[in-house]
Amino acid sequence: MTEIYFVIVGFLLILAVFDLFVGVSNDAVNFLNSAIGAKVAKFRTVLFVASIGVLIGAVMSSGMMDVARHGIMRPENYSFEEVMTIFLAVMVTDVVVLDVFNTLGMPTSTTVSLVFELLGGTFILAILKIGADPSLSIYDLLNSDKALSVIIAIFVSVAIAFFFGVLVQWLSRVIFTFNYKKHLRYSIAVFGGIAFTALAYFIFIKGVGASPYISEASRNWIETNTNMLMLAVFICSTVLAEILHLCHINVFKVIVLLGTFALAMAFAGNDLVNFIGVPLAGLDSLLDFMANGNGNYDTFMMTSLMHSAKSPLLYLLIAGVIMIIAMVTSKKAQNVVKTSVDLSRQDEGDEMFGSSRVARSLVRATQDIGSVVSHIVPRGTTKWIDSRFNKDEVILAEGAAFDEVRAAVNLVLAALLIVLGTTYKLPLSTTYVTFMVAMGSSLADRAWSRESAVFRITGVLSVIGGWFITAGVAFAACALVCALMHFGGFIVMIAFMALDIFLIWRSNRQYAKKMKEEKKDDVFQLMMRTRDKDIVWDLLSKHVTKTLSFVTHFSLEQYNRIIEGFSTENLRELRRCRTALKDEQDQLKKFRRKELLALRRTPESISIERGTWFHLGANSNQQYIYSLRRMLDPIKEHVDNNFNPLPESYAKELEMIRRKVNELMNSTEQMISTNRYELYEDTLTIAEEFKDELSVVRKRLIDSMQKDADINLKVSLLYLNILQETQEFVSVMRHQLRAARKFLEERK
């Protein structure tokens, strides 16, 4: 019987390694965002600084392990069997929850999922134990006070982080303005002194000072002389910041890199409990049981978990190294543009989220409040404040999402809040804090214009809503899994372990597929990163060429599928065609907005001259889809109802028409893809003549329908619709070819 627990603990440790990789891949960008978003250093430099912070934070994180041991449960009233059931249920559920949320594309938090999984598993077993032994109360089994403080700390951190993000960034921008290099003579020294002092206090005094690796005497000396140390650090760092500025060294870059180090350190110290806290608690439980349990796995109580964790340094070092490897090698951490960067960037871009009623209401309410405030505040004051927020003077590095001032505020403030939570052993979510600080600072920076505010507020609400959903789902799912394991025993445990292995395998396959799809959008990402307008135009013209060429080929392919599906009465093929058209229509809508944003970044002379032809080409792409759908829907209904097939005379005539459409469309696609228009005039002439021929065929069919009493009107009307939409299809082709030539012919 004991052997199965060795298997369980081994599985927990394997999941810990998996969680380290997945968690770091998801969360590493939380502390890399600002440095990369502001382009303060090369990516390798940022990774190196963050790696040092992760390693130091991992080594000093042992105190946080107590949350998994006795932060939620009261282990002295749980047997070894019950504790292991809870731990296994938590880790199994964590993989399931992360997999489901990742599959659905919904935001989640490893901290929230872990805390509420522990709470759900402990709660359900507590209810079952109370039912079996009424002498027990919920307070004997659940550390409700601690659990409540943990939950409150997690969710209150959302409001606190957002508030201070707004306040600190607003003050910083008023001081420095967007043209911050003109206002650094003295203010940078004070700003640098405050930033360095704050980081030093929370990292080196509250972090290192609370570390178990320094002597008690040294710790007492630090606590006694904290004020003196802080004053000395402030004076020294202020002087140092001024000296660096006079030496033409960018102090903001130094602050951002130090903040990256601090946030990485806080991340490792705070989030290690998410990844290895539960498995190490399970390992300690097994070692205690083997030494003192005497085989009584259902009666041996886990009083040993009441003591604080004494995690070996080797375990922490291994965890830190794994986190660094994951951060450096994970393509997800390197290539995926995080939601927080997209929602907080200074300029416009492709909005990831749509509009919602709540967001629209909030925007209107904010505008109303702003109008009231503008009438109260003196006009001179308002004018002076507006002059400090002149975004036309913004200084952005090539490809940066925001400037170094905001990056410094984001990192320093987020690091302070997270390390503060770690110091008091409250597992604040690094995702929550960094995201909400970034949102608050972007709002204060007026990055949310009237054109984008409703989309970005929708995005913020979606992310926060995902966090709350995570809490409920994690609690309920772990409670269910824990109950099933409790009643089902080892068979159910093994079944869930097998399920986890399958989900991990499937998740890796899905992610590889997702990354393959995202690579299709690399050209647009490059267009939005570069500030060279000529390069943007060259990339945009290539992107438009590729889109026009593909849509022409795709439309012809679907046209042939519709005709073939109708001729062979293949309902399945018609359904697939309908799905393909719907997917392509959605894709074209996304491309339209992205291309418009890129067109704004091209030289003004080009954007004005080519704008009309760009819109004509984009509209032609959409009209292809509309025409094909108008053709497809009645055909699909006809075939689905098993009505009479197309008569042979109509079928032969339609085949000749289709052959002519293929010749014209192939010629058009060839000209667009190669940007060679020698046959341009001939193709337009042939297309116009073909449209006249279709008009003749249509008129002949209408006359036949009116004069021939034996004709099948249902089939004839359907054929007439095909002829009409084919004529429209050719007309769209002419418009697209004309637009493509005018928009792209100068690009050689």
C-alpha cells in the first residue's frame, strides 16, 4: 500500500517541473514586459538580469512554502491519506484548469488557481469529516482566518495596484512630460533616489534581511538601524543618479533593469509556492509518515506540517535553474506579445478585444465626470497640465510600446507591492499586480484615446473577469476531484494521473499549432514595430499583395467547390464550403483593421494617393465572399431538401461558364501575385465581354421560364441566381484587379 504513495509523490514532483515550465512561460513576461516594451536593452541583457533575480528569489522563497502546508488547512486534524488526497487533487486540478483556460484563450492566474484549489479540496474533505464526526467544526479543519486574509490580499491587490499605478504615473508624467529628456537636470536625481531606495528597502532589507541564510544578530541589527540605512541609501542613490546623468548615462534604463531584477526576484519568491509548494509538502508528508507512521496511513495525523518548511537549498536552486531554463528557452515567453503590453501601448494598434456595453457605459461616465471636473478646475491649471501630457513630443525607442518613464514606474511599483506581499507571506498574484499597475499607468498616461478606450476597457474587464472565473472554477473543480479520489481510492487517483498526462501532451500539440498560425501575422507585427515609414509602406504593399492574391485564389477555389457540390449533390462539401467562407470573412475583417493601422504609418503622400485603391481592393475581397455566400445558401438548401438536380442542358452551359471564370480568375491572380500587368487591358476587356455574354444567357433563361410551361421553376430560379452571382463575381474581379494595379504597380 505504501508503494502507491511513492508513485503519487513522484508524480507530484514531475508535475512541479511541468508547472515551473508552464508557469514561467506564462508569467515571465510579467517582469520582462516593461524592459522589452520600452526597448531599454537587448533581449539577452534583459534575460540575464531577470535570470539573476529569479535565482536569488528562488533561494530566498522558503517562507512562502507555508501557505501550502498550513496556510489553508489545519493539518493536525487530517490523516496522511487525506493530506495526500488533497495535494494530489490540487496538482491534478491545476493542470486541468490551466489546460481548459488555455484552450479557451481565457486569462488565468497560477496563484489564484492554487489558493482556491487548496481551499476547495480542503473544504470538501472538511465537510465529509464533519459529517462522519459531528464533534469537529469547520474551524478545526479549515484555517479560515488565514484563508480569508489570503483571498482578500489577492483581490484587494487588484484595486491597490491600479490606484497606485494611476497616481504614481500621473505624478511622474507631470514632472517629466513625454519629452522627458528636457526635464532631467535635477528631477532625475530625486526620482532615481526614491526608486533605488524603495527597491533597496523591500529587496535587500525586507527580502534578504528576512532570509533564513543570515544570522539572527545581523537580522536584528538591520531591523534596529533600518531608518538610518534607508537615509544613507537615499542620499547615496540620489547623488549616484545625478552623477550618472551628468555622465550621460540613461538613469531610467538603469532603474528599469534594476526593477526587472527586483520583479523577477519577487516573482520567484512569491510564485514558487504555486509550482513546488504542494509537491514539497507532499514529499515532507511522506518522509514523516515513513519515519513515524507505522503503516497507519488513515490514522496518522500530519502535525508535522504545522511547522514552517525547511526546504533544502538544493531543491530551491534546482527550481530556480529550471525557471531560468524555461524563461530563456520558451518560445512562448520570447515571441508572444502579452495582453498587458497590447492594452497599455502608447499608440494605436490592433485591438485584441471588441466593445462591450459595460465598457461603453464606463467611457461615457468618465467623459461626463471629466466635463464636470473641467468646469471646476481653473482653465489655466487645466491648460498647464495638458501641456505636460503633450503626446506629440513622446520619445519612443524604435519599436517600443511606451517610453522609459512608464517602464520604470511599472517595474518599481509592481516590485514594491509584490515584495511587500511576500514579506508578510501573502501570496499576491504577480499577474494581477503587474497587469493592473500597467493598466493604471497607461490610463494616467492618456494612452487610452477615445478611439481605443472602449476596446481596452473591455480587455481589462475580460482579464479581471477571467481571474474571478478562475477562482470559482478552481474551487469547484478541486472539490469535485478531491471527493472522487476520496471515495474512489487509488483507482480514481491513477485515472486522474493518466488524464493529466494526456492533457499535457495535448496542450503541447495545440500550442505548437497555435504558434504556427501566429507566424502568419509576423509581417503586420513588424509593420507596427518599425518607425521607418518607407519600410512600413514596403511591408504593407507586400502584405496587401499577398492578401489580394490569396483571396483571388481562395474565391475561385470556393466557386468551383460550390458548382461541383451542386452538380454532384454533395451536401457535406457544401457545408465545408460555408464554414470556409465564414472563417475567411472573419479573417478579412481582422486584416482590414490591421492594414488600415499600417496605412496610417506610411508616408502621407502614399497614404492619400493609395487610400482609395486600398479600400476598393479590401471591399472587393469582402464582395467575393458575399457573392459566394449568396450563391451557396440557396444551393445548399436545394441539395439539403433533395430537390431535382440541375438539368443536363443547364449543367453543360454552366460548365463552359465555369471554365471561362477560371481562366479570368487565374489570369488575375497571376498578375497580382507577380505585379506584372501586361495583360491588364486584355483581361478587363475579356471580362466585360463575358459579363455581356452572361446577360444574354440570363435573358434567354428568363424568356424560357416565362414561355415554357413544362420547365422546373425551382431549379431554373436557382440556376438564374448562379448566373447573376457569377456575373457579380466577374464584376468584383474587375474592381479588384484595377485596385491592385493602382495600389501596387509602383512597388517593383
